[in-house]
Amino acid sequence: MTCNERYVTVVRDSLYDRIPLTRAEVALISTPTFQRLDRIQQLGFVSKIWPGAKHTRYEHSLGVLHLMRQALATLRRHDAGWIDDETRRTALAAALLHDVGHYPFSHAIEELGRPVLPHEEVGRQLIERSELAEVLEREWAVEPRRVADLIAPRGALAAAYRLVRGLLSGALDVDKLDYLPRDARHCNVPYGGVDTPRLLDALRVADVHGVPRVVVTAKGVSPLHSLINARQEMFDNVYWHHANRAAMAMLQRAVQDALLVGAITAEELPRHDDASLLARLSEPGMPESTRQLVLRLRDRVLHKRALEVSARAPDLYRYLSSLYGRPAARRELEGVLAQRLSDLLGEPVADWEVLLAIPKPEKWSTDVWVLFERPPLGFQPLMPWQDVVGLTDADFARFEEHRRLIRVVTTARLREAVARHWPRLLLPLLQ
């Protein structure tokens, strides 16, 4: 262990109590680029519903570092040949920096798409070009490019890097293992429970069809199920909460309108934190729609759900869901709905008063293999987790199909009118 890898301080954490830090880790955390994360709430507008949910990307990143350290220690203890010291340092740096390119207020902004880049791509640019690169080279003795490859891969990765990449982003990753219990803790909801120590202790490396993979032993079967259940419960009760989705739709439209007129650039967005972005969007040069929406977000005058569309209304649901990846078409439809409503009511309706809140379609992946030392009769020594528990990705996808609702959200004055006139507003879309 080098002097930079000895622990020099400890931070107190709401989940893990004590997280020790090395000199190299402190150097990375102390950069202005990383410190921005301390001014970005992990859950964006969720604190408008659960006031305790003011935890930040900063503390989440420390938690992911802590769990990655434990995961790597388990793998090195049982499968020492796969992860050398350089790979370990690179993986720890990537764990600490995995959200460094994140936009303010959770994921709403990056859902706008080009020219807004995914936060992983922004993170790659920062890791390779900002002061982070110098710290990684000087204090960590790792190549910034390799760290960036674990966050936003470009091309094939070497076998050892594929292993640790899977620990950072995949069906079984330390990112989810931290944010689900952490979000639940700060929201004070009884969801998000995961037996994290048992799951991490079950990690191994095994050859799956000629490719080395991170797998779990039999002791990891139930904890992995608890991770999947926690994710479903948190989406259903917290991330997809109607007020949170309305706030995200409001911010998304505010930023979109500012981008369209050139009042703000996509390159500027990831330099902001929560407070500075709202201040910027409130400036006199911003579009009226942007300033009105931001004023309401600041004062918690959120749009109300006027209509919820489920997958059991398949034609309308499919049409509206298709707009998720087409933000320009979604904005155009919002304008059409506002005009139709104005015509019906005989009074002005601003195009930002009627918005569509369309959650991102989630991918429920359970691509994890289970390693048995003494497999039960009928089992094999190495099996897909799905075959072990009798569940498939399609089983979990059915949960999303029934619980992921698309909402028409409006200013309070228009809520009842939209609820009453929705057939005349929406059904023409299907003709």
C-alpha cells in the first residue's frame, strides 16, 4: 500500500456510519468539479414531497466508493488473479466520479436529448479534460481515459475492466445498492431495504460461456431479489410520484424553451448546481414560459395531475409513450393541447400550462448468474438467476406496464377543465 492509499480521515455517513478516505480520495473530493455535487440534491424535486430527501450526489458518490471498495475486496479475496492494484484504483476512482457530470435536479434535463448529452458523457469529458485528470494522474497513478471508460465506455474493454464495469453499472451494481437504501432512508419510507453486506459477500468471478463474469453464490439469491423488489417499490412510491413527475415536467419544459431561443446553451447546463440553475433560468432574458415555470417551482406551486393514462388504454398510452424520446414532438403537442383547451373554454391558455409527464421506460435486467458449491438436485453448478428463482425480466416488466403512468399535468385553474374535456383534447390524436 502506497502512502496515497492509507486512510487519512473519516467521514460520518447516514447509511454506513464511517467511511474512511485516503489522501488520493480526499484530493479528488476537494476539487471544485466534485464539490459541485454537494449542491445537487440526489432526488431533485422529491424533497418537495418528502422534505427530508435533501441528500446530495456528493454523499451518494461517497457511498458508492465505500461499496465498491467492499465489492473489490471480496473479489480479490476469492479470485485474486483478476483484479490487480491498478484496476482496483481505476474502479474506485470511477465509483467516486460516476455522477460527476450529472445535471441539477435528477434526470429531467438529460431526457431532453441532443444537444444535451447524457451525464455519463459529460462525466467523461470532465474526467479527461478538467482538473480531475491531473489529480488522477498525480495522486491515483491511473489513466483518466481508463476511469472514463468505466463510466462511459467507448469500444471493447479488457476482461478485468469489464468485470469492474459490471459492478458500477448493471443488473448487480453498487450504484443501486447505495441509492435505493439511501433514498428510502432520507424519504423515511419503508421501502428500499436490501441485505447489502450479504450480497457483497456473495460476489465471485466465474467463467460464463467463456467470458469471466461477476456472479453470486447461493447466499446472494435472496439479497438480489430484495434489490429488485426495492427498486420496484421506490419507483412506484417515490420516483414516479405524481408531484415529482409534474415538477420534472415543469423543469424540462423551462430548460427546453430556454435552449430553443438560445438563452442558455447545452454546454452551460452541467456547470450549474440546483440553486444556480434556477437563478439563471429566472433572469430577465429568459423566455416568459421559462421564468413562469421556475417561479412556480421555487414557490412549490406545482402543476396538478389532470389525467392519468395507463397501459390499459393501449392506443393512447402507446402514442403518448412514443413521445418520451421525441421532446420536440412532445412540446408541439403540449402547444396543441393548450390551444384546443383555449378554444373550448373561450379564454387564453398559455402553452406551458398544459404539460405531459412521461416517465422514462425502465429496463428491468436480472442478467446475473448463480454459482453453487453443492447445487440442489435438478440445478447446475452455474445457472442464470432467473432459472434459480423462476422469474424473468418479462415478469418484472409487467410491473412497469401497470404502474408507469403517463400524466397530463396543468396549472390548478385548468385541472378540472382538462379532466372534463380530455376526450376532445386527446382522442383526435388517434384518428
